[in-house]
Amino acid sequence: MRPQTLLVSAVLALSLSATAALAAASLLSGSYRPLAGKAPVDLGKTYRGDVVLVVNTASKCGYTPQFEALEAMHAKYKGEGFAVLGFPSGDFKAQEFEDEKQIQEFCTLTYGVKFPMFQKVHVVGDEATPLYRTLAKASGEAPKWNFHKYLLGRDGQLVASFGSKVTPDDPAVVAAIEKALKAPRSR
């Protein structure tokens, strides 16, 4: 092989490696407004190095009481670099309020939610946000209902995906979170 061909091959290989690394680090990417807020939060920067549980929520769903366990889990592990990120969605039988202030009041007053809640989004179909499209692709499954949970490790990669029926305090969820928290921070 000629030296120029080797150089081009090496540059191409490095470029592909860098692209793959960027793609791998970008599961938790994009900016989203806090619920009823105005200034977008860059998820990748804000939660880099943390273990994150991304959950699509709904205020008028049979699974809505999961807010209590999500809040308890967030409170228990946040000092170790863990966060629950809630994304309200009305994609399933319109079980979410239209008004974000109403969603915020409901979550706070009814369930004492203090974990970060973000703007109302679409989580399935053609209108799904980039975050949920990426999570669905990485896990091989889009949410089938409210309160689907995606667990991301400190490296921003998918650790596990849990359906709506699996409660946040289920032993499998707790074990996955605790194992992910043992990984060193990558900040």
C-alpha cells in the first residue's frame, strides 16, 4: 500500500472512531425546558457522569402513583450522582394535562415530586422527541405506555429498559441502579 493510502485509511478510521464515540456518548443529549420553565437545560452537560432514570410520566394514569417511588429513589440516591428525569406526555389516551403549570402543580402537590421534570413531550411515533427516538433505538423498544423507564449509566449508555408495570422500587430496578452507581464518574 502506498503511504498516502495508509494515511487516508488511518484518518478515516480515526474519524469513524470519533463519530462512534460521539454517538455513544449522546444518548442523553439535547436541551429541554424544565416543566413550566423557560431556559432550556442541556441534558448531556447537566447530567454527564450521573446515573439517570428517564421516565415518561402522566398525571391521569393508573401508574401515576409511581411518582412516590420515583421521588423516594431520587432522594435516596441523588447524593451518589443519580437523577430521575421526568418527561410528561399525553401520547397514551391523553392522560396528561395540556397546561404545564397544571402538570407541575399536580406532581408537586399530590406526590411531592422534587426530581427534575421537563417540558411535555411526545415519546412515540413520528412526533417523538430526539431523546425518545434515540432511547427507543438503543433499547429496541419505545414506550408502550406511561411510566416506561430507561436507565442510563455514568457513561451515558443504556443500562436497562423497564416497562410501565415494573415499579421504580422493583428489586431488578434497584439492583441495576446500585450497580450503575458503582461505576466511576466520567466527568
